[in-house]
Amino acid sequence: MSLIEHTGSARLGKRTKELVRRLQPDDIAIIDHTDLDRVSAEELLESGVRVVVNVAPSQSGRFPNPGPLQLVRGGVRLIDVQDGDLFAELSDGEKLTVRGASLFRNGTCVATGRSLEERELARALREQQGRVTEALQEFADNTLHYLRDEGKLLTEGIDFPGLETSFRDRHALVVARGPGFKRDLRIVRGYVRDFRPVLVAVDGGAEALLEEGWTPDVIVGDMDSVTDTTLRCGAEVLVHAYREGHAPGEARLQRLGVPFHTVAAPGISEDIALLLAHEKGAELIVAVGTHFNLVEFLERSRAGMSSTFVTRLKVGEILIDAKGVSRLVSRRIGVWPLVLFAVAGLAAVIVAVLASPALRNVFGL
């Protein structure tokens, strides 16, 4: 590809995680994704696409977001175009030519944007990291605000439906779409082979399991990141509904004729997956791709993490978080040295609760 000009078919998608499934390397991806997150950047890179045009700010400055920088460092030309409406102007599949930061159709310029460069993105990221305190304070306030209500998860639990899949005295591997989750999943191959855990996928985590040759036993979530084919793979499906009972994924599953159960609970679907394994009697839970830090939650437009905090307190005794294991552990070593890290992490959370009168009151300690 010339650094000056690239011609390809326009592929439009307002949901990046769905668009990546149909991208070819010569395509020009047209997305609408404010604060392009790391998981989406990884999936765009995996697709082989070389030009991405975003009609929303790829890096808004709201929080330290490394996604755009990751994409550009991977060799993708990232262009922000915020004037006009490319989704109304363009049709999927039509030929476009990109020259610099401008898009041409049949020789006529249809949009001009701004090409995001590595140096600029790296500088902006450093500046945002210096201002993270403000975002952290707001995030912590929101978390504490909802903590008392969602803390009932500890004392009351969730009314899970009966499942055919047995968790009792078995290991459970919970896979969610977090940064680096596909790399981490490959590292635990030996663990899956040796221990044959129950495979629990959170939404798009099911796609990653199938790519590795494993069929999930249970799929949990609102099903917005799962293909029709995957939903028909034979896994039990547990739809996460809002507390008032509305479940966005129900209509689609009914249309497909896929049997499913519904569970109404606060929080995010990966919390429900961890609590499911715990409540059903799993001996050990290994988590891949789950979220547990400020940037990850802000990437997903989450204002707080009260349910996740409560969930980690409840399941922490049997939880090993394998996120990032691909950067720490070689294939020969395996996953088990991470047990010490999991224990240390749980101890830190317990100390934080015991040290805070407010949190002790929440949990009745």
C-alpha cells in the first residue's frame, strides 16, 4: 500500500466488533467509535485492514486511551472525519480512494479528515495519564454510590436457573472480550487440555473459544457480540437481563429458535459468569479477558465498578485472573504460577475493605 494513496471497498459498521468479522485487508473500514478501545484495535489489526476512517473522535481525551496508538503502531492509517455524515453519503462495498486524509469516490472528494500520527497520539496519551486523578475520583464516587445496593449480591445471591452443565467440584474457565484475551487464551491451552474445565464464554468470548477449537459449555451475556452460528453451537445460553427483567437478547434467540435461560441481575455479564461458576459449585475459576481497572471500564463507557468489586470479593478465594498471562508466562511454564498473584490480589482487596469504615458498613463487617 502506498503511504499516499489506497483504493479499496468501503465497509461501514457502527459496531466495530461486528464489522471486523467481514473486513478484508484491502477494505477501507468506516467506523463510528468514540474512544476506540484496545480490544477493537486488536481485532482491526487481526483483520489485516490497512485504513480505518472514524466518524467519531478516536481519542476524546476523557481518559488515557491507548487503543488508537496501538492501531497506528500496528501499521494502520487512522483518519478521523467528523464533518458530514459518511454513513449516509456512502454505500457498503463501493470503491473509495484515500489520498492523505481525504476520501474520493470516482475522483470526487467526499470527505476530508485528520490523519492521526503516532507521535501525536503518544503525546496525548502521556498528557491524559497525567490527568487521570480526576477521572479516578469520579469513577470511585460512582462505585461507592452503587456499592451498598449491589452489595446485596454478597448476602442474597442471584437466582440462577437450573443448567444441564455440571460445575460441581470442577474447574471453570471464564472467557470475556478484554484486552489481549486471545493471546492469553492460547497460553492456557495446556491447562484446558489437562483439567478439562467447564468453558464459560461471555458474549464474544465464545467466538475466541471456537477459534481455538473448543466449544463453550455455557454462553452468558446479552448476545450482542455472538454470531448466529456460534449461538447454535450447542452451548447452554444464559441471557443477562436488566433487573426489571428486560433482556435485549431474548427476541433474537427466539427468532433463531435457540433455547435459553434468563437471569436478571445488576452489573456486567462477566460478573454474572463468575458468580454462576461460584454458585454452581466450581472448585476453581480461571478468568481470561475480564475487566478490573479504571481504563478498561472507561473504555466500555462504564461509570463505576461496584458489581465487579462485590463479585471479586465473593469469588476471590477460588479465582485466578489470567489476564495478561501471555506477557508474563511462557508456554512451557503454564498458568499455575499465577496462583500467587491471585492470592496477593485478593489479600489487597480484603485489606482495603477492613481499612475503610464505609466499606465495612456496606458488607456488615
